[in-house]
Amino acid sequence: MNLKNLARNLGISETTVSRALNGYPEVSEKTRQRVMAAANAAGYRPNPMARSLAVGRTNMVGMIHPLSPNDLADPMFMEIVGGMSSTLEARQMDLIIAPVSPANELRAYQHMVQERRVDGLIVGRTRLNDARVAYLTGQGLPFVAHGRTQVNEPHAWFDYDNEAGMRIAVKHLLAHGHQRIALISAPLEMNFARQRYNSFVMSMSDAGLQADPRYLIDNTIDRRSGYQAMQQLLHGATIPSAVIVDNHMSGVGAMRALLDAGIAISSTISIIVWGKMEDSLAGYNVTTIDQPDPDKAGSRMIEMLLALLDGTPPAELQVLWQPVLLAGETVGFNN
């Protein structure tokens, strides 16, 4: 069954049938329901390319990503992407990830907008003052930011509560008697890292403790830098009794540094890592601040983007999920 035969059987024009199938408002609800019922009964399936041309859609969602080898080894990133892909596949849409060098990232966004290659974008790794978000808010191309930013223009975003998660981590260590607590952070121009850093300093202050500058190491976002940061802490005049690592890829390196140094984890140094680590990498059941259901998070971001395409205002699409503590064997009492 094709469009021409469907129109002939119904006794109406092909144009009316096409508009009814594609949801054009000038077609009456009664006619639309009649066309849809006939199409379903006949097993008619519209041509996806023709339909996308009719409604001005590409049926593609894009991610412009300064991809690094670290991403491909990151199970959390892959789970998020998997959730996005499965939700799009259910709607006969595709996800395109466009690798780009950091220096050309904003230019890539400009090209994507000007040429309208996609129906919408997912913007990842948001920064404090994010030029990408500031640019997109004035361009009319729907987008969802994966993470918050200090850009004030209303826009859709999805994030986990970074401040709350860090408060949970500090509280857990304080309850085990720790006061010499170190923080290994991702680059602080990244919004999640800055929020976690600020929450750490505030949580320590609320407990009557001052965060020791010697115990604050940033710019760690992979295994190598996490390893080096932990080595730096171990070679200090006074080592911390506990360490929080604010991202799981650095956490793998930090754990490896402790093991290589022969440190008794939990009895000599306790450690909490933000984000699940594969047991095969660390060999320990690591105490974790977990961001639950990364696949569902990816799916939710796509649902939000589709809602934008359907006309929902961006300010109504701002979603904050809560992290949770997963107690493991890497936190012990500080005697």
C-alpha cells in the first residue's frame, strides 16, 4: 500500500492524506482519524525521507564532542549514549556524534546551526561560562545541556545535584572521624567540578574545618592525572587520612596509585570516588557517590529534546536528579 492507493481508497487527495499523516493543523481531527485508521488497517508505513522533508525534520540528533580515547574507555559515557540511541531508535531517529578538536568546537556548533544538519543538539561537559550554550540560546535550534552553567538565558538542562553529592561524601568521612580530607578534582572550569569543589569547601567549613590548600588538587580527568594527583598527596609532609575523587576516571588512577604504593586502603587512607568504577579496574568495592541509571539519564535528555521540538518552553525542561552514596570497603574509621 502506497500513499496514492491509500488516497484513492479514501476518496480524498494525496495532499490531504499526507498532511493528515504528518499532523498538519489545517486537516480536521475527523479527517485525520479517518486517514490514520485506514493507514493502520492497510499496514501503510510512510517513507521516512519523504516524511522528514514534509515536516522539515532531519530525524537526527547531534552531539559535538571533543572526543578523547578516555571517553571510549568510560562505561558511564557509553551507557548515557546507549540510552540516547535506544530512545531515538524507538522513534526512527538517529544520533550523530561529531568528534572535533577543542579549538574548533564553537565553530562546529556554528556550522551545525547554519546548515541545519540536525533537529537538535545535546551539549555535554558544560562549563562555568559556556560560550556554546550562550550561542545556541539565541539561534533557535533546540538543545539540551548535559549539566548546568552560569549562562542566564532560559535553556533546557539535565544534571545531577553536585552540591548534595559532595555534602554526602564529606558527611560520611566526618562520621568516620576523618578531618584531614583531600579533594582531587576535574578541571575547575567544568561546571560540575566547580560545584563539587565549592560544596567540599563549604561542607568542611560547616564542620568547623578549613580545607587545606595542600590537599586540593585539580585538573585531573583521566587515569594518568588521577594517579599523579594521588602520588602528590602521598609525597606530602603530612598525608591526608581520606581522599575524595570527583570523577570516576581519575578515581581509577588514584586507586592504582594507592595500591602501587602499598597503602592499606581504609585503614591508612580512606577513599570515596564520584561515579561507579569497574571492579576489574580497581579490584576493590569502592565507596562511591553514584549517579544512578546513566542509560535512563541519556533517555531522559532525548525525551526533553523531543519535547522542545514539540514546543515545550526550555525553562520548563530543567531536571535535577539526586546522587546516592554506595558504601563500600574503602572507608574506615580514622583512629
